[in-house]
Amino acid sequence: MVDFEWYRSFIAIYKHHSVSEAAKTRMMTQPAMSQHLAALEAEVGEALFARVSRRLVATERGKELYSRLAPLVESLEEATAGLKSTSLPNNKVFRIGLSLEYFQERLLPKLTDSGICSVSYFGTADQLIELLKEDQVELIITPKKFAVPGIEYEWLMEETFSIIAPAAAAIPVLHTLKEKEEWLSQQKWISYGLELPMIRRLWREHFKRRPLIKPKHVIPNMHAVIKAVEAGAGISVAPTYLFENSNTNLQTCFDSLTVNNELFIGYKSKHKHVPELQEIISIIRDEKVVILS
DNA sequence: GATTGTTGTGAAGCCTCAGT
DNA sequence: ACTGAGGCTTCACAACAATC
């Protein structure tokens, strides 16, 4: 079977017309280079170079082989060089687990300006903690603090969820919680998940009970939830930062009925003092300052 | 730990060329 | 024609990794 090194040696000999010179460029001894050439010629079944005085001149077969091999070998060497350059310590790839919405709205604008290379993984809080436990990410941004040994959290921010409805919808003026609950229970709801995340919490905090509603649509993407509400498919709850600063066909219902949700940065304690981790945390926190200002 | 296969090195011998 | 230099091939051996 042909050894890839034979090809590289063949190309070096072709370029230098000399086994000795080729051996120098490949950091090998001349006999080793000679053996590579002999092995390749044995494999091909005929001479690739004519030994003319003190030079090696390619035969027709050698020229043909060179024209076919050179682009392929050079392409492979370039691919390897490219891989090496992206593996430099200065370009450390940082793996982050978070929600798609947070990534798009808050982290992405900051990452584009930073020198950090990142790979993002999207998922629910349960999925993110598993990624962190299995060392598949170095940092997560999560709404839940799981008590896992070796993992610690820093408070990041508080986001506010409001009830949203299509801009054209007629929202009645209601004064009592009972009236509001009755009206909301009669609406078509769009939920982020089957277990009614945030909707259930809003109900518990304001109405002191579980919601007795069945979602019309379940859409596990907050941007798509907002689009669906804008299109008149129903009402929902969404974090205010997703729609406050953009032109949307939305209105909020009953402004006193909001629910707050805390976000935390989670990482493994053993990585706490890794410079890249501290840098990405400072980038994330810097974004918070921008949002508040 | 012993065996086996692979790969590279150093040494020796051979060939060719240029200078005398 | 002789001789020294440069270059190639062959052979023996060492180092290393894989396998049992």
C-alpha cells in the first residue's frame, strides 16, 4: 500500500531534481528519501526519474504522476496548515450553552466584536446543565441553578416577561384579578413548551393557582412565538427585551401582570480562573450594561 | 515482557563528472 | 588516464510502536 510520505518525497525530488536536496527540505537523510522513491517506483511498476549524470530527470510517467499528485498533496498540506492556525492558543474556541433567544438578542452582537472563537449550543436548562456536566461546554447561561457538585453560578440579570397580544386585538379594561383571569383563560394561548413554562409561573404568582388552559400552539422558539402572536394566532408571555426596542405588531396586556426570571452564568469550579472564561464572562456582563443604559 | 513490523540512520560501495 | 568530489543505492542496525 502506498504511503502518503512517498508522495511528498516524490514531489520534493521532482522540484529539486535531486534526492539529497529533497531530503534536506524534508528534514530527512538522503538514504531515507531514496528509499521512498524506490518504494513508489516499485508500486507504480516503472521508473519515475531517469538518472542522468548527477541529476534526476522525470520520465514521462513521472511527469504524469506529478501533474496529478501535486495539486492534491498541496491542497492537503494547506488544509493541515489552516487547521494548525485555528488551533493556536490565541484563537481558543470557547463552547457556550444558552438559549437561542439570548444568543441572538444579547450575546451575538458582543461576540462579533470580540477576538474569541466560539461554538454555541442551544437547549433548555435541563439540557444545558448536562452539557456542562459532560464537559461539552465551558459555560452556560441558564435560568435554573442546579445543585451539582463542582459547578458554581454567578447571577447575571433579571428578565421581565409580559403578556403579549396582537396589536389589533381588543383588550378589555378589567379591574379585578378574577376578571382578568377569566378573560385570559378564554384566550387562545401559544406556549413555549407543553408544561407551560412562564405561563404557569405567572398564574401562580398572580392568581395563586395552576392555569387551567390548554395551549393552542406549542412553539419552542421565542422569536417564533412572537411572530405567531403578531400573526393573530393567540396570546403568550415573552421577555420584554425581545420586542421592546423593535417595531412589532404587538401590545402588552394588563401591564401589572408580569413575572420576573433570573439568569445565571454557570461553569465548573475548576475552570473559574481560566483567562478565557473570565474574558467571556466580562463580555457577557458588558452587554448587560449596554442594555440598561 | 517478548516478538514482530516499520521506518530512519550511518556506512560502504558504485557511478559520473570535472579538473589536472 | 588519474583523482577527488558529489550523488545514489544497498545493507546492517537501532529505535519505536503495535500486538500477543
